[in-house]
Amino acid sequence: MSLIIADKTFNSRLFLGTGKFSSNKIMEEAVLASGTELVTVALKRVDLKKENDDLLKHLKHPSINILPNTSGVRTAEEAVFAAQLAREALETNWLKLEIHPDPKYLMPDPFETLKAAEKLVKLGFVVLPYIHADPVLAKSLEDAGVAAVMPLGSPIGSNKGLKAKDFISIIIEQSNVPVVVDAGIGAPSHAAEALEMGADAVLVNTSVAVASDPVSAAKAYKMAVIAGRLAFEAGLARESDTAEPSSPLTKFLSEE
Amino acid sequence: MFLDVLEKYDWNKIKQDIYSKTEKDVLLALNKPKRDLEDFKTLVSPAAFPYLEQMAKLSNKLTQKRFGKIIQLFIPLYLSNYCVNECVYCGFNCHNDIERIILDEEQILNEVEAIKSYGFEHILLVTGEAPSIAGMEYFERVIKLIKPYFALISMEVQPLEASEYIKLKKLGLNTVYIYQETYNKESYKKFHGKTKKSDFAYRLHTPDRLGKAEMHRIGIANLLGLEDWRTDAFFTALHLKYLEKKYWKSKCSISFPRLRPHKGSFKPEFSISDAELVQLITAYRIFDEEVELSISVRESRKFRDNVVKLGITSMSAGSKTKPGAYALNYNALEQFEVFDDRTPSEVVDMIKSKGYEPVWKDWGYYMQL
């Protein structure tokens, strides 16, 4: 079953980031090998004035949609300003909303993110906010009209996997919009785990970009995401903490 | 303010700590998931020196994880070499008999044109300290003038007030570099005579003022050559941690200004070898995975080529340290002698040959209001 976010249908549930690669050419090869249909691009990295920005040039493929992100801004006001310029220059109203006033751990600011999301939705953007795995915030953003929520698995770039698993599973359970696990995914098994849990997609960057062979890493993620989703749809038997009693405790009800 | 923190530490005691670290301390520090200031002492200690290759490998891994396989590029634009200070180690020293220049708007635009032809988007504005000639009014004018041409504007000038930093930030300033030169109060006095710069505390509190102004990035450093580098590095690291924790919205950057030959007669009393500088760079990275580490053209080609993989995240290229030198394309007297005099495109080719992406642009006027 394919994934629908706003007006777009995705066959791949793997989204990729485009930073940190050793060259734009290798980035392009990894993107194509991953089968992804949505890649995020940092607005600060691209030249909005130039028509032939080198990074964007490498992403011009019919299957690839661009998701500009606001990484680097510290306030809602700055995010809205950057988003409007991006919409004009890149001709897309899709936006990955990232507001992290903390440049060290790049922790998303919940207050400013909600404020910006409300504004951007009103301005007609398809907003995908990057957030902490905070179920209340996810619901508030859903109420504000975002197209999906993107909770972090772990601190960005940490490769630590789904440290926020318990909270992500609450978000998945409660959400009426797609849930994309973003940040912290450091191995294909982490991606598979997120999909098995019922996440609608994952976004990966560092783990692919910094791998010795980014193209093979991209392929591994492609397979992991397919496997994870298939497992979710198959309805795997849940693991259980308690042993099943061998003689049923309610057998007496059917006894004469 | 940072002086209160600094005064809790005794220079000689710290130095003694560093020099008495053992191999056991080194192994412990290298194998921890996160390192504290005590570990930093170990990492810069003589005991860690035999572990340089291991430190380099770890630094390489940690840097790639955080920053990726990229190197950011910037170029300094020297606006003025007027200076009221008499820093014995600097070519701009007011007693040095050099031609003094301050660029006017037309000259600046000529420089900008030359710089832009190389491809730069990140620019560093530099002046000596002469507020009556190159002061706030001049800085405001220059930033307004060059803003349309650059994605990121940095500055390395005399210390300013927080309110002045706020003003310049609103005009588009992103980063301020301010080096304490040395954290040893007595040595600081010795090197800075009776000039304006001799106020140790005022200079020391510049990053505090920058933090209060919520400057996007604050660059700090100690000069390598004024004091025992290991001990000075500890205090720089202490300053770094203080800033990161207190002014959490500002990014921090560390530079490695190693004293080079210049006009004047100063011979550094404390030297640092190439291998020791590698130890220092990798020690910072292992200690702080998120801090930006920057290297200038003061260093040799060979050294710069090889530190691309060792933890450095940004470098200057094609720098000329005499005001007006880009447009006129001359290389005469400078603040310090440039060691790596390759053109920007040669540096770009070198970075690519190392398997790294040279990044010209990592900011934009639309990123800060």
C-alpha cells in the first residue's frame, strides 16, 4: 500500500537528506539507488538566486520531489520568511519545518514550531514539522493542519536508533496524519524497526552520507524499509512478556 | 561572566595536572562515550602524544558523523591595518613602520568583485583596532554595502559592546571571531603593554557580550606561541564549555592561530610542532563533537591538506592580508606571512581529491532576521 501525504502518493517510504555527502555526484547516486521519491534540501545550502545551483542540479529527476527545510533558523518568524522565499525560488509549497535555536544538539523548538506551522498552513504550505517525540505537540500540530509529523528517533546525527520509541508509538497510535521518523536512524535495522512499529516512513541522512559506500547503504535502507513495512502489514505476532497459562482460566464458563 | 569562572582555576596547578597525566588516563579518555574537561587535559597532555594516530582516527570519525565529508570555505577581507595597539607578535603593531590603509567604498567593491570571481559566499571582515578610523559607523556602512554579495558575513575586529553587536547582527552579521590571545593574565599584560587592549577582562568578556547579543556564531582561540599551548588550550576549552552552556543559542568555533613570521622582531617563546598541533585539533574534536574547527592559510600546504580529514570543518583559501590586495593582486606587506598561497580553485581541487565536498554556501540572508 502506498503512502499518501497531502496531494502526493509515494511508493517508497524512505526519505533522504542531502547533506554531508562527499560530493553532490555521490549524493545523487545514493538518492537514485535508494528508490526514494522525497529528498530534503537545506535552504541555507542552496543558492536561491542561481538557476543552476549545483546541489539542485543533481536532484533533477522525474521521480524525485524536493522538500526544502529551514534548518538554521531560530524563530517562527525566520522560518516563515525563509519558507516564502523557498516557495518562490524552488516552486514547491512543501516544507520541512525545522526550528532549532540550539546549534549544538539541534533540538527542535516546540513553541516556535507550532507558531510557524499555524502561520504556514494558513499561507498554503504543505508543512512537515520536525519535532521531539512529543505526542501532545504532534496532536496540536495535526490540529494546526500539518500534512505529516516528523518526530525524532534520537538526537539528529547521533545514529542511536529509536531511543524515543515509547513516545513514537503513542504518536503513531494517536495520529491522523502520516508519521515520519526523522533523525537518529543509524542502521537499516533501525529503519525497519520504525516501519514495523507502524511509522509511515523514515528520513535518513547521516548514516547513508557518511557510510564508506553511500550507494550500498542507500540500497540497504531501501530493502529495510520495504521489509519493515511488509512486516507491519503482515500483522506479525506480538512479542509477549507473560507466559500463556496452559490451562485456560476461563474454561469453567463453558463447563456444565 | 567568564572571569568569575576563570579565577577559580590556578594556571600552574592546571599545567601541573596536564603534565602529570598518565597512559592510563589516556586510555580511559579515549574509550569513554563523552569527555569532560579533565579528559581534555589528558588529551592535550604529553602522555597522549604517543596515541596521536588513534586520536586522529577517532577525530575523523566523530567529525564525519556530525559534519559529514565537507569543508566550508571562507575568505578574509582586510579592510584596514590601522591599529592603536602594540601587540609585539602582530604586524599591525602601531610602532611598525608600514603603509597604513583603510579601504573606502569603491575599493571595497573592487575587492568584492575579485573575491566573488573566485566563488566565495562566506566572507570574514578584518581590521586592526583603531575605532576612530574603523569604528561602528564604518562597520555598519561596510556590512550594508557588501550584504547583497555574500551568504554569510563574519568579522574579526576590536571588541564591541553588546548593543553594537545587536545592531550589526540586524544588518546581517552572522559570526564574530575574538581571540583572547592568552588566558594567562600576567603574560597577557606583558604582550599588550599599556594600550586599549591591555584590559584583560574587557576582552575576555567579549564572547559574553556576543552571547547576550545572540550572535549566531562566536569564534574563540588562544594564539599559539604566547604561552604553554597545552595550558592555554585548557582555558580555551573551559571558555568553550562555559559559552555553550550559558549562551546556548550561539554556535562556537575554535581557530588555531599559530604565530608566523611578520614585520617586527618577535620570536615566539613557546613553540608548537605540527604533530602537537594535530594533537590539539584532534583533542578539541574528541572533547567536543559539535564545535567547528577552523584553519587558516597561516599553515603550510602539506599541513592543511592533511588536516582536512582530522577534524577541521572550515578553512580560508586564497587569503591576502593586506587591505586592497585582491583587486590589485599584490602581495606586499601583511599582518602575517601567508604560508599556503594557493588559489581558491587549487584548494578546492585539493579538498575534492581528499574525498570531501568543498562548501561555499551554508547560510543565506533569508536565514536570519
